[in-house]
Amino acid sequence: MMRAPRRESGVILIALLWILVALSAIAMSFSREGFVEVAAARNARDLSDAYYIARAGISITVYQLLQKRFLPRVQQVDLSGPPDPLDLGRVTGSFGDGTYDVEVQDESGKINLNFVAEDQLRALCEAVGINRRDADIITDSVMDWRDVDNLHRMNGAEDDYYQTLRPPYRAKNGRMDTVEELLLVRGVTPDYYHGHSEKAQDGSVIRRYGLSRYVTVYSISPRINVNYAELPVLLSVPGMPPQAAQAIYERRKVKPFANPAEITQQLPVNLGPTTLPILSTDTTGTFTLTARGQRAGSKVQRVIRTVVTLDPREPVRYKVIYWNENVPNL
């Protein structure tokens, strides 16, 4: 019998090796695709669970708000005990195999875009980190957006500016109906509106909130509720010293004020006659709830923001007047 030449044997061996390499690559590709599909399915499941956990947090918080607002005082928790989480602006808990974290903001602790004066809006812009030039543009443009004429201020904008954009649109020249209208106003970028997150030197995440957190269109009074006002809002109050704003903010996070008079009685601050009358502790019955839901063991979060108003005249006693399931997770 004749043997195959060594050269032919070598070619066959090399061909077999290339076939094995190709099969290995195909197997690795299938394995990688399978891993990606499993990870995608897991993330989809976690997102779905986080969504319903966040909704559960909102429902629980609304129920607690109704209890606190409508139950007789004798049936509520003793006021001498620990502060109510609702008063501190945060409700946390667990639902199913996950946890929720709900931020509670009474709209009276925000600045109403339809009432705010130019100086206060400019001060708020600077308090959230917007440079003076852009703060002037935003302030003048907001005033032009809500006034009824077509005459623009020095740094503002009217139809002649908005008609040059793509797509073009016209200035509202009327009352703002939603806070999101700010995104249509000249100078308000998504970053200025939403804010952003950044990492500190120790690796922790710092949230730099934008204007949307501090403004509203739902409050009915120009006064500011000190128990719910964030620090930038307090800093924007006319005549408010920065040290006083910081002291009020730190104190209200621990123990809410019973009335504005307690500010000067219990804190080493001096507020002038133009400042103290703007402050209040009155609630409006309208709340912004920002709920974060997260499944146990997962890094995936879902954020829902809603605005609810409590009304004892309604059969359900509350009404949802705003709902947003596409809130950036800052």
C-alpha cells in the first residue's frame, strides 16, 4: 500500500486546525450572544419590577399624606415624638423583593414661574450654578415668555428669535401650564433644566439638580414654605443672608418649623422686614413625589415623578395632575 505524502498530511492537519478555530469562534459568538440576551432579559425584568416598586412607593406615600391631612389630630402621631418622614420630605420602605425611596416636595416650597420677580429668578439661577450671563438670558426670556406683548427685553426673546429655530415655534405670551415649558425658553439647556450627576473624590455620586427641582406652576402663593424649600430657593429669597439660608435649611431637615417666627427665635439669624414676610409654613395640598424603585440585588432603578393634589371633596380625595415616567435618574 502507498502512503500519502507528508506534505498532504500537513495540509490536512492545518485545515483541521483552522476548522477547529472557526468552530471555537462560532461557539464563543453564540455564548456571548446568549450571555447578552440573558443580561438583557434580566435588566428588562429588573426595570419592570423597579417600575412597579416605584408606583407602590407613590401609592403608599399618597395614602400617608391623606392620613396626615384629613385624620383628626387626636388620631395622628404625637407631635412630641420623632419627626414624621413626610415632614422631612422622604418616605422609604420595601415592597415585594425591592425598596422604594420617595422624595416629597410641597409645591409651596418652590418658586412659581408665573409669579416670580426678575431678581428672585436671577438669584435662583445663580444659586443652582448658572453663570451670570446665562442667568440674565434665562431671566429675561422667562419674563418675555409669560408676558402678553412681543417686545423682548435686553437679553430676552420673542417670536423673532423662536421662529429661527428648527422646528420654529412662537413665544407663549401667557401663563405657563407646566414646568417643562422652560425647555422651550431661550437659554434653558437640558443640563440647566434637569441637572446632572458627578462623582466626588471619594467615589460617591453628587447630584447637581437643575431648575426643574426648584420651580412650580401649581402653588397659589408667592410665599415660600421653609419646611420644604431647598437651599437654592432659600438663597433666592430677597434679603436672605447666605448664612441664614444655610441655618434654616439644616434645621428644617432635622425638625420642621411650627411657624416662621421660630426662625429668629430658635436660630442665631437676623431677617429683615422684606424677608420674613415671604416665609411661611403653610402647605398647599399639592405635592411633587419623585419615586425611585429598585429590585433587591440589582443596580437598575426606575424613577417616576408625579404631582398630586389632595381634595377632600373628591370621592378618591386626591387627583393626579402630572405624571412622568421618563425622569432622568440623577
